Amino acid sequence: MTPACPLCGETGNLFFESPGMEFNKCDNCFGIYASPSFLPDAKTEIDRYQTHNNDVNDIHYQNFISPIVTSVLKDFSTEAHTGLDYGAGTGPVITKKLRDCNFEIFPYDPFFSDDKELLERKYNFIVCCEVMEHFHHPEKEFKRLKDLLLPGGKLYCMTHLYAREIDFPGWYYKNDPTHVFIYQKETLDYIVQKLGFSGVEINKRLIIFSSQERKTNS
């Protein structure tokens, strides 16, 4: 029996399998998810993440995350807005770049910077760069991220979306054993509709979820 989708709970169908890998595709939200027996344990994840060369001073790394930094600079001001770098990893380069621009932003990572007090606050913006594909429990994670946003806030994500023209068996992105949930455009639409975001913008790898403004009495 195909395991239930960890985002919407509906059933799916086997989509791809090879030695050490098994992905299913949900018929409801169109998410592509690893079967539970293929999810990496915490040690495997930590070992994998520690191989990433995330030097905050690396110009190539800075260029890679520049779409998020540029968008935050356009949408928010340093005087009044605070942010969270969710899943910052071993090298919180977005935190560094935005702090260099005088933003107040805090790095959080469940493995490398697990300051749970940061999850008790509210933020104007949250950045989540190459993180959402690692979510074992995407429904829980996106609910948390939505709850952490102030009204009118924005969640900036980067990931590689799957589209039907991509040859999945030959696709490099699925080969990382920690990439356990892969999104399509329809999956993002589901997240907006079911988890309370007001909208989503997609620009290549950059994905921006918006939180509704607080209603005021007229």
C-alpha cells in the first residue's frame, strides 16, 4: 500500500524507485515524497549537511542566495522589520548578508543552531533557502512558518520545483538522500489554500508566500 502524503494526508501512487530510493506522487497536492522507510535518520542528515561548503564569505554561495536577499531588501526596511533564517545550516550566509545591511535577523537550525526561543517570536519575514525539500513533515513545518509570520509578512523560499518536462529518473535534484519532499506548482497552490497564506509568487527557484494583512475596522 502506498504511504500517505506527509503534506495533505491523501494517498498517492509509486512514482519512481531505484536501489536506495522510492518516491510517490500525491494525487491531491501533487507533492512527490519519499516513502517512510527511505527517510534519512538524524545522523545521516547531519553528516550530509556538514559536507556542504557553506562558507558565508564564498562569493558563489552569496550569489546563489542573492534572489532572497534582493527581495527582502526590496520589500522590507531595516528600521522596523525583523527576520528569521529558518534552516540556516552550518553557514548562515543570508543572515550575514542581511546583517551587513543592518537588518535584525536570527539564524535557526534544528541541528546546528537549535535556539527554540526563536520559535516563540513573530517575524516580518522568514527566509528558508534550500530547506523545504528536506521537510519530513511539510504540513507541520509550513504551519509553523505561517504561525511565525506577522500579518503582512512574507516567507521567502528557494528550492528546485519539479515540472513535467523534467526527466525525473535523470534529474540530479532527487539524488540527494536528504531531499525527501519535492514540490510542483500545484503543491504550492495547495499550501496557500489549505495553510492560510494569502498568495504565492514563483520566480524560477525563488518562492514567496505572503501572509494576510491584519484587518482593520473602517
